[in-house]
Amino acid sequence: MKEKKLYEFGPNWEATRIAIERKGHERILSFSVEFEKEGEVVELEFLGPKDIDSLPELIDVEHVIVLQEINSQRELGTIKLEFLGECWQEIWCDSVSKVGQT
């Protein structure tokens, strides 16, 4: 499995806000995470998470990496959000985008 790193937030970054909502006509589950470092803010929106049970732990993590599976055989969930809290965890999603950019 080949992966491409899309975003990375190290220990200098802090997750300051997490929002979960249903979007659009099809009511697709999504969540957004806002990261901040020394006044710089980056917000990412994730569509179609496969599991959101560990999502609250994102607010208190040391390291976050967003990867995309390349040439994946998966039909859904090719975006992986990995994060280090008490242990490494991951959330698979259908897509990710930077809020404010298309």
C-alpha cells in the first residue's frame, strides 16, 4: 500500500476546534478540525468518516498526519487521519479538503 502525505501537524500545533455535522441532501457525515500554531490557523474538513469514536481525542494530541492511499483497491475511505495521543489511532474518511480552498 502506497501512501501520500497530505498534511502534518507536529507538537507545535494545537487542535483548537472540532465540529461534526451532516452535510447536503444525502446527509453525509463530516467533521472539521481547526489547528493553530502561533496565530496561524489551518482548518481541514473530512467527509464520510468510517468511525468517529476516537474523534474527541483529537483535541489533545501531539502529532497528526493526513495521508491518502494511492492506487488503492478501496472504493471508499482512501484518506487516513493518523494521530498520536495515548497511542497511535486512525480514522478513515472518503475525502479531505482545506477549508477556504477548493
